Amino acid sequence: MIIETIVGNIRTLSSLPPHIERVYMPSDDLVKRIQRVVTDHGREIGIRLKEAKELVDGDVLWMDDNNAIVVSVLPDDLLVIQPVSMKQMGEIAHQLGNRHLPAQFEEGEMLVQYDYLVEELLQQLAIPYKREKRKVKQAFRHIGHRHD
């Protein structure tokens, strides 16, 4: 089976069939338009999206009256940074920017993929953080650039 379009997302569809198969993916794979995956029931599926659209947790890849195949994102190993002041936020944002590390923001927290050097930096700067496994809403995107 080759999937070329997304049916919808389980959060927005009005109804779902009684049986759901899951495709478990690391967040890094959400940006891939072409890939081969296997459901939790052993069904092999090719994904070749026609549109330049990133997958998100809960996307329905295929559905009929009885079955659906749904994307489930695996939790990432994250540093959840919780600066207590604008100064701390500026310091850590500047440091992460110098390292070209992507960050995401959710409800007053800065999320970055775990890196022991960043953890050491947070400790040195006395910026509150915790390390946890958490599903992210979108893939971390590394943005390239040049220093001319």
C-alpha cells in the first residue's frame, strides 16, 4: 500500500472506525515525504506524499469503514527549559542560537533535544530545567545558514 495523501487527523475527524493500527515514528521522520513504515500489526506501508506537508501526531494515513492507520509520534528525549527571568531566557536563547540548535516553545517552556553539553550549560547558568521524554507537536527543524 502506498499513501499519497493524508485523510485527516484523529483530533479533527468526526468519526473513526472501530479498529486502529498505529505507525510509530520518531519525530525526525515527520518531515520525510517519502518513507517506508510498518504498522504495529506488521503491515508494510510506503508513504509518498504528493504535497510538501509534514506529518503530525494523529494523522490518518488510510481509513475505511472498519480500519484506520494512524501516525503516533514516539517521545523525544528533551531538555525542558524553564527560565525564571528575561535575562535567563536571553542567555540560553543566545547560547542555543550560537550552537544552531532548534527549539520549540510550549506553555512557557523551551524544548530542545537532549544534549549533555546543553545540560552542562544550563547547570552553569543556573537556569531551571528538567530532562524528560515527551511527544513533540512537530519535528525539530535544523535550519542551515552561512557566515559570510
